[in-house]
Amino acid sequence: MVRSMALTGNFAAAYSTKQINPHVVAAYPITPQTTMMEKFSEYVANGEVDTELICVESEHSAMSACVGASAAGGRVITSTAANGLALMFEIVYIAASNRLPIIMCVMNRALSAPINIHGDHSDSMGCRDSGWIQIYNENAQEVYDTTIMGVRIGEHKDVRLPVMVNLDGFITSHKIEKVDVLEDDEVQKFIGEYKPVYPLLDTDNPVTYGPLDLTDYYFEHKRQQVEAMKKALPVVKKVSKEYSNFTGRQYDILEPYHLDDADCAIVTMSSTAGTTKHVVDKLRAEGKKVGMLKVRLFRPFPAEDIREQLAGMKQVAVLDRSESFGAYGGPLYSEVRNAMYDVDDKPNIVDYIFGLGGRDINAVNIENIFNRLMSAPAKMPGDVNYLGVRGD
Amino acid sequence: MSDEKTWKEIPWGGLILDAGNAAEYHTGDWRTERPVHIMDNCKHCMYCWICCPDSAIIVEDKKMVGVDFNYCKGCGICENVCPFNAIKMVIEGQEGD
Amino acid sequence: MVNLKQLTEREERLTGGHRLCAGCGASIIVRQILLATNYPVVVSCATGCLEVSTTIYPYTAWKNPFIHNAFENSAATISGAEAMFKAQQRVGGIPKDKKVKFIAFGGDGGTYDIGVQSLSGALERGHDFMYVCYNNEAYMNTGIQRSSATPRGAATTTSPAGKVIPGKKQYPKDLTEVIAGHHLPYAAQVSPGYYMDLMKKVEKAMEIEGPKFMNAFSPCPRGWRHASNASIDVAKLAVDCCFWPIYEIEDDKYILTGQSKLIASGKKEKVPMSDYLKSQGRFKHLFAPGNEEVIAEIQAEVDKRWERLVKLSEL
């Protein structure tokens, strides 16, 4: 039975968290995450969940408590944004390296300075090396669904990694949309019963978490994380497929849109994919062969799958909603271009850094990019452009 | 010391599953002095036992019976706290029990 | 009631084979604490001497569940574990009659300084756990750098005894007083030199529900420059000088215990600070000509804090 609710991205995250009914949630408020935790706190106060809610005194303590709780043995969810994520940075790495399947919703927001509370990907991109699985969500529906899928992905015995559920700050977190939701028992059925793995609370089988590694063992422990990430990719595909069958809503690690016979494509993530789809529709109606590749799974990076989608394409523009200062292009651009390097039949690939600090990107901007691609020469070197900044 | 294992052979996440396995690591070779237990003077008050940093005082049936030389680092606290002169520190390797 | 002979029948939960220095106060404190209670215990520990030396991969000296997370978050980490315990008992994952105690350890570095935020937060939230600070009065594990717990005049590697500045300029923070401001059910200062007092307090604390704090004086032969066999002597002397009084704060009432109680009531002599300063090499420079003022000021501050504490205990 399909039931619809009018939910913001944050409320969708809160609602799916409620239905997951985690044992512990430890979080600290930061704009634009706040309304998710406020809504969840209402559920707690009204006895609608069994969750032990810890209103910690900083984001660093939020992730620290999540690590303690997850290691103790149970389902743990949290959320943050921007400088909150930056503050918990060392513990974010620790959560992944201790192999704890914590779920964290990140309402992507610009990192200071200057302080800016609006949406861009600098926060989650700052953590891209941390060992977390990262999925970017276009809208509230995806946020709702990915949080639920995330439980199965993270807890999978071959994976055992934390999962970052990303959504654009304010753009997705605060926009009300129609979200189709499952019933509580359906969510529980999909995520299954929690199975503790080496829990601290099993005092009959004591374990030690977080020892000191000298030069003789650290590398081996990191290699294990590499393996887990490798295994995570097929697991995300598998869980996505299972969820698609379960709900009728189609999910995968990538979403190709009118890519099959496209000459030009934009590669993008998150809410901008929605705007791009709208532009693709318009241009297709005019007979132009354009398409879009939406990347949902950013970590592990699906290089092989992207190669399949983009091989044979003539012109590609990657849209990056974050800058990596001093790098040759933004994070998504670097990874896509790297993935395509070995392909003989590879497209020209250019980069557009856009939307920093919540700077708007609209249909006209995207159409201009397609126009450039459609009139680009056969051989076009990769360049990095700054879309929408005054002065360039 | 550890025989170095491959990444496939060790538990993931840096977890140590064998609680208390530090007991396999003998710190006794750190000693330059060793405690000698003089049983005749010992009143089994357990002060040496409760003050030993290395759990190296052996107690059986509520009686202090000796020192676990696998772990004893020769700090000398036991001799210092003993009210009955029942422990004497000697240079390691020079005098026997 | 604590009876040493009976306690010898309990299992040692910190094994030998750890790599703390010979004579280290921290391992004595941990042993005394774990032996003083029979409950299953889950331990979190901040980065520092204790954590690093007891868990060098692939070895662990801990026979109970143990988690090290980072330097400043032992209290936040144990908060999460304790919350999970409560949640699991609520949903039936763990039987309601199962008793587990939660103890967070941290050195003075991870407690007085970088860890003070997460400690304060955990205490305010009322988690059912005990925080134990093993106070060796400096960042020992990284090479004896000063902390806010380092006493006035002590030479550390970041407050060395130099030609112009004779050791640390500031008096140590009184963290137990800061903790008292949280109005928690139980806080105490202890010394492994007075182990019966320490162990009785642990026994008592384990029966109290809610957040507890114990500040344990932890002599460091290496950092304080005293012989490895002198740790217990130094731990006693600090109490005898009233530099480290042993007391409890229970429901906001200050109660002097053991040797400190005896000194306050005049039954035992208060030892001059100069005896204490003479016992450790980190204060050696204070006895050079020209530094007499410093010793006098140290004594004056000790007296001031001691008199205040005695007054508080009389309220």
C-alpha cells in the first residue's frame, strides 16, 4: 500500500530514522540539519521510538558517542552539516576504521570561512578519504529511501562500514515534496533484525577496540578497509535492486538519463540532477541529443560503471558543487576523468565548479553548458570553469 | 613478539578478540633488579600485591607465595611498601632466591 | 567492605605484559579499581600512557570489553556505550537484571584539558558511569609536556626550568572543584598510596546510580624524576602535605577521608611542601638560590586551597 506524505528532506530523514527505530541517536544541532533532529526529538518525547537520544555537547562528541554506541552493539544514526562534520573529522575516520555501520545524514553545507549556511558539497567532499560509503540524494524521496537502504548496506557482513547519506542543504533539506513512504513493519522487514558483531556489551566475550598499531600492522588494517570498499560496490547495487523490487521505486548506483544515444552529457550529483533532467527534457523535445549521468554512489567510486556509461560519448561536462583548492578540477571531475583515462573512445571532459555557498544554478545555466558542449570541437582540452561567480 | 600476519588473517577493524593476551608478552626481561621473597618474615598482608603495577605478585589461597618473573619489571615498589622486610631487591643475575 | 585477602581471590582484569613503565602509578590505580568491584565492567580509555601501553596490537592487557576512540572523548564514547546498554535493556536485547558498569579512564591531558568538554557533557547528561582521571600531571605519553594539571614550578618539556622561567608558572587547575559544579551524585579524590580509601570509594561509587568522578593521583617515575620504587611513597606524601587531599563530594557535601580527615582534625601532622618538592627531580631547580619565593608561594597556595576545603567540609 503506497502512502504519501508531504515532507522536507530533513523530515524525510527523520521519518525514515523513526521507522528504522535505531537504538541510539547522538547528535548536535547545526543549520541546516536542525529540523531533522528536532522532528526526531518529538518522536522520542512522544514515545514513538525506542531510541536512546543523546543530545551531546558538540559534533565531535556526537560521532564519539555514536562510535561508543555502535561498538557496544546496536543501530546508530546521526546527522550533521558543514563545520559540524569538520569538527568530527577525526572521529569520522575512526568510525570507518573501526568498521562500525553508523548512518549519518549530512545536509551538505559550505565550510567556513566566511561562514555560510547554504548548500554545497565542501563538507562531505572533505571527508571523501575517510572510508565512509557516500551516497548523494537528489530529493526528499531519495533521502527517505537511501537511509533505509543504508542500514542494510552498512551492516552487510562483507562491508561493515558507515554510510553517509548526503542531501543539499536548504535546497533539499527544507523543500517540501511528496514522499512515498513504507509502513513501519515494511521498513523493519527490509532492514531485518540487528545482529550484533563483537559488541562491547557482550561481557562474556570481551574485545578490545582501537588498539595502537605500530608500523607492523597499520597498513594491513587499512588494506582490509580497501577490501571492504571494493565489496561495498556490488552490495550497494544488490541492496538497491532489492529495494527497487520491494518498493517499485528504481534505484541504482548511477542514474543515466537519456544517455543511450546522447552525444553530449552532463555528469552531476544531488539536487542539480533534477534541474538538469528538466533541461534535458526541453532540449530533447527540440531534437538535441543530450543526456545526463547522475552519480548517486560517490564512495566507493563506480569507475567501471561510469566508463560503461560514458564510453563513446563525445562531450561531457562535470558539475562540481565543491572546489578542491589547488587541484586540477573539482573532486567529481578528477574522479570521472581518471576513470575515463584508459578508454580509447573517451569523450572530452570539462569541469564546471558551481553553486558554492548556495549560489543558485538554474535551467538557463545548464542549457548554456549543453550549448557549449554541442558546439564544441572534436578535440577539446579539459578546462575548469567557475559557473555563476561574478568577475569571471 | 608477533609473527606478522597478512591482512586476510587478522580480524578487521583492528579488533583484538583475545582479551588479556598481553599475558603472552613477557616484560620480565626489562628487569635490572629482582625481588627476593623472604617467606619467614612474610605476614601475607597483601600490600605488595595491591601495589604491584604489573600484577606480578602471586597469591595462592590468600598467601603470598612468590613473584611472577615473566612480568616483574623490578620496580621495587613491593620491597618499599612491605612493612615486614619480607622482600629484598637484589641485582638481577647476581644473587639467587 | 574491602578486605585485601578476600580480594586476592578476584580475577585480575588487567594482565601483566602491559608496557607501562616500571613503577607506573596508572597501572596500580587501574588494578586497584578493577579489583575493588566485582561487576562486569566496560571500559573506555583516552589516548595516553594507559591506553597506548596496554593495547599495542596484537596484544591487549584488558580482560574486560575495552574501547579506545580518541584523545578527548573517553567520556563521550562511554556515553554512547551506556546509552546503548539502556536501549538494549529497553528493547529486550539485554536482560533487565544484567548489571554492567561503565568506567571511562583518561589521563590529566585527556581530562583536564582536551577532554574537559566531553567530560562535562557526559556528567551533565547524567549517564550512569564513572570517570576516572589518572592524574600524572603532564602529557606524559607524548614526552612530558605541561598540562593544566601540572603543579606550579614543575619542570616539563614545555615549561622547562630555564634561566628566566623556573618551571610552570601557573598553579594546577582544581578539576575536582569544576566537577563539583555539576552537582553530580558522587565525586572523589583518591591516591593509590592510600589504597584502602581508594578501593572503598570505588566500591561505594559502583553502588551509586548516575555520573561519578574520581580524580586519582598517579605518580610517574619517568616524568617526575623519582625512583621507580618510590611511586607509592610519593602518592602518600602528596596527601600528607595536603597538596592532594583525599575526600568525597557526595550530594554536594564535602567529606574529608582517611589521612586528610586525620590531618584536618589534628590527629596527624601536615607535612611541609618542601618535603614533597624534594622527593622529585622535576622540582630540583626550586632549591637553587633565588627560587625560595617560588617554594613559599607554592606552600601558600596549598595552604589556601586546603583551608578552603576544610571549611567546605565543615558546612
